[in-house]
Amino acid sequence: DAGVIQSPRHEVTEMGQEVTLRCKPISGHDYLFWYRQTMMRGLELLIYFNNNVPIDDSGMPEDRFSAKMPNASFSTLKIQPSEPRDSAVYFCASSFPWGNTIYFGEGSWLTVV
Amino acid sequence: AQSVTQLDSQVPVFEEAPVELRCNYSSSVSVYLFWYVQYPNQGLQLLLKYLSGSTLVKGINGFEAEFNKSQTSFHLRKPSVHISDTAEYFCAVLNSGNTPLVFGKGTRLSVIA
């Protein structure tokens, strides 16, 4: 299997611009997670989906962040407008079933200047 | 609510020496426990996991961990480390309910030649 695929791997953008991060989970996995990693806060769960439905978005920092999962093989995390404090590594992960291993993508390294 | 405490943020150790990375958790229900490793500029990959059964769990790359319910611990050990083990190690807990995986802050293992 190809694993969890994320794009872009690296992005540098200016403050105020819209950022869209993309994720393709492992085929057959019905849970999809978005995490953010920073030096200060470590790994934070932003949102997770089950069968394309958002289950818990309490970790989404504010309204500037939104996530969608239009089908079982694709999800996006959007930041609009972006701010320098959004600079972080964003990981997408997937699993099946609940309680089993969560597989991570390589991450999207975002820098907002 | 469940939580994970990794007691050491950094652990330096000489090559071929043994190492123990400590992890304590809190949860009011049954738990599943995981250790993940993150090499520089990469995503997280599973080292080992405890779901049930034997409390001593063996993982990849010669690592093992022991689940101690009375001490609510899941310490990671390796009898002889290599330079290539230099990485960040994350302990994580998942309870048997519907709460997502919670990660500790991570322990940076530095192996010195």
C-alpha cells in the first residue's frame, strides 16, 4: 500500500493568503485524523472523521481553519487567512478500525511569513 | 479525560548503552498504549503497541515496552542503542471509548558515538 499521502510537503506563504493542505488516506481506512505539530505545543489533534463525517473538531484553533472530507479517499485542511502563528507541520493520519494502529503521512511543513 | 506524561524531554545516551524512555498515563477506563518514533523531517511510525494480553510488548528495531497497570506506566526500553536510533519518541494512549489517541510531548533520544 502507498500509505497516507499528503501534499504539498512544503509550503511557504505570505500572511493573509489561503492555504490548502491535502490528504489521501490508506484505502479501506474509515478514520481520518488531522494533527498539528509545533515545538511549543507538541502534537495536537485538530479534527477527525469517521466514514467521511466530522466527529470531533474541538481541536480546530479558530474559524480560520476548516476541514472537509468529500469522499473516502480525499480530505482537505484549509486555513484562510493564514497567520505566522499557523506555521507548523500538519499531519494527516488514518486507521481502521477504531483502536487499531494510526498511520501517519509524511506531513506538510507550512511556513507563513 | 486521559493524558500522557513523558517524564524526560531529552535523553542523551552513548552508543551501545541501554536506554529507558519513561511514559505514564492517566485514564479511568481500559487503555490501548502505543509508542511511535519520528525521525528528522519525517512522519510518525509505529514502534509497538499494547492492546491486551502479555504485558511485555516487543516492537521493531529491538525496542520493547512493559505495561504496568498498577503504576500506570508504559516505559520503552532498548538494551543497546545505535546511532540510527536518534529520533523523537512519542507515547500515546487510546481508551476503549471513543476518545481519540492522545500523545505525550515526546522524548528526544540522542545517541552519542
